[in-house]
Amino acid sequence: MLLHEKYAHLERPEDLLPLALQIVRYKIMSLRRKAVRRGEYTQVSITDIQLPDLEANPAGYLERKEMLERLTRAVGQLGERCRQLVRLKLQGRSFPEIQKIMGAAAINTVYTWDHRCRKHLLELMGGDWEAGKR
């Protein structure tokens, strides 16, 4: 239908073949441009990715346990507002929800509290999230 309307001036079937090849060439080039834009040519194959071993690892378990203990101690030393903010974030609340719950005048206030609380928590954990990295 579109060919009939757009290319009505072409009457012979021999004239349609070059036109059809030109249209196909444009479609292929468009597909290739989209593939490059989406990064399909630079993607790493799933078979080439090295996945971590998820089996029980005693050393990893001990490290996670120690990290959890350090984190629990540090959160216990935070002020009430910081503990409430951390609790609400762990519950999956968004910053606008936290603003309403905590009664902050502006959302930027909540962002500032979050930044200061995370900074203080990092200091209480010894300046590093993971023990022994320094």
C-alpha cells in the first residue's frame, strides 16, 4: 500500500528491484546503528563472565559475621535520629516518606541528615566499611 502511494511514478517491476534493495540497505544500516547505540557489539558473553563460588565459605562467613557485629555496635552508638533514619531506609522507605515521618521541613534536610549519619557511622566503624582493608 505504501509503495503504491509513495512510489506511484514507478510503473515497471524492473524499477522496483533497485528501490527494494535500497530500502533493505537503509533498514540494515538502521539496525546496525541501533545495535551499536545499545552496546550489543561490546557486550561480554555470559559464558565468559567468571561468577563467584556461592558455596559455603568459612572465611567469608566469618568476615560477614564480624562485619555484622561491627555494624550493630556502631549503629547502637548512633543518635536517635540517625538510628530512626537507618531503620526507615532499611524498611525501604523513600526520602519523601522519611521526610513526612520524621517531620522535616524540606527534603534536603533529610539528605543532609542521611549524609551526616552515614559519615558518623563510618567513623564509628573505624573509618572503613570492611575491617582489615587499611
